[in-house]
Amino acid sequence: MCGIVGLHLRNPELYPRLGELLTSMLCEMEERGADSAGVAVYGDPTWSPPGTVTVSVLEADQTAEDLISAVSEHLGTRVSVKQAGATQLVSAPIDVELLKQAILDVAPGCLIAGFGQDLAVLKGVGHPRDLAAEFGLRGAQGWQGVGHTRMATESAVTPGGCHPYAVGDGQCLVHNGSFSNHATLRRELQRKGVQFDSQNDTEVGARFIAEQMRQGSTVEAAVHSLSEEFDGFYTLLVSNRDSFAVVRDAIACKPAVIAETDGWVAMASEYRALTDLPGIDSARLYEPEPNKIYAWSRKEVSPA
């Protein structure tokens, strides 16, 4: 059992409140998973400065200042590092693959937890409420956020086992449930040269989505492909910089609820995670249908 939350803001006037709203949603899901938690935040100008790409780093075993010095010297250009809990957010106005490789070169034992433009991924082991405070999540801004509270069942409780899994450029995935054929699909992806950071079945889904999108699929199309290839019981939320998609398996035994207003779209494993959202009393509420993909894009955003 895990908890999923997601918030896609249509009204730019709400962007300064993203962290406040996402914190409330995440903490309401703490009883669905209290061993670890994580969030992906799109658009916070401190964590992912405009005009740069940002790489989220865990287990680098270096202070922020040491990492700045080492990566800047390696690249020959200055980088910035923000500390958010255990996550170090490394930003620079260069190609994201160059920045990732430089970090891996100077901190070869680290874990890349996410990367892309306007994206910060923060993960950690511990109680979700404590982690949200350590991240400073309440003060975050942006247009979209995704969160997950984990109750581990099939892999270790480590930073590498936490969600979101953000293994493609600007992409992330959170998951409640289990994939029954993940071992077979892992081997198929490995034969294509895909490398893995954990034994978590969710990572197989995330790597599959990333591979589909690398080949040109939209988020919605990639999620559709996953629903055809993966067996099991699951609710998934997949996002990138501009899109937000939800799908449940054909039996739909894992809980989920969606709420929509003119100002936002939100999804959570339980309704109680939505109760602090502005205008929830007049929101359109519904349970996602089995095996149906629900997707939203920033193209729908209302003018400021």
C-alpha cells in the first residue's frame, strides 16, 4: 500500500501556493506509507532556476560547496547547488546529459534522482511529514507537483527505492500497486542497453515510459503502451514538464480519485488528500475508470 498525490495548476495565480498545497496532500497520505517519501516539483525558481537544467542528486557524500567546486572545475563552468533535505539540486545552463555525466564523474557512487529543465526531484527515507519539512516543501512554487508515500513490499527501503522515479528528461512516475511481469520486462529493457538503479518494480515502469518517450511518444501514448505491456494491479501517475496523466489497471482495485476545477486538476489515492485545495467544495469529483487514460496539458492553462 502506497499513497499517490498530484496537482496540476491551471491558474498561474496559484503557482506561489504549489508547495503549500502539495505538502497538505502528501501529509494526508502518510498512513498509506510511512517508510519513505518523495516529490517532483515543476517550476520552482530556486530549486530549478530558469534558463538552466537541474540534476537531483542523492548519496554524493560531498557537501554542497565541495560538489560546486568539483563539478564546476570538471566542466569549466560555474554550477549552483541547492540543498533540500538529503537531495542536492545541481543546476547549470548547459546540456543536461553533460551535467549528469560531470556529476557522475566527480561523485561516482551517487544516485541521480531526476533531471531536466524546471524539475526538482526530492526523495528520502523517513516519515513523510518529517521529509516534507526537511525539503522545505511548503515554500515551493511552480505549476505542477507529484508526491508519493511508500510502504515497501518488494524492495529495500533506500533512497534508490523511493518514488518518484524520474529516469527520463523532465519525466517522473509514481505508482501504487505491483507489476507481476516486471522481471521479464526488465530483462527486455536491459537487452536494449537500459540500466537500472534499484530492484523496485516501479523503476521498470519508469524506464519503459522513458524509452517510449525517447522514441517520440507523448506522455499519454507512453502510458497507453505501458497499460498494454504491464500486468498487475496498479494506479499510476506519469508527468513531464508539460503533461500529467493517470491510469489504473483493468481491474482497478487500487484506489484513486480525481478532482477538477477551472484553477487546477488534482489526483490522490484518497479524497482526504484533496480537502484543503481551494474550491474543492465545487470541484468535479470522479473515480478514474479501469484501463482509461486521463491526461492534461499546460496548453490548457488559463491566462493570468
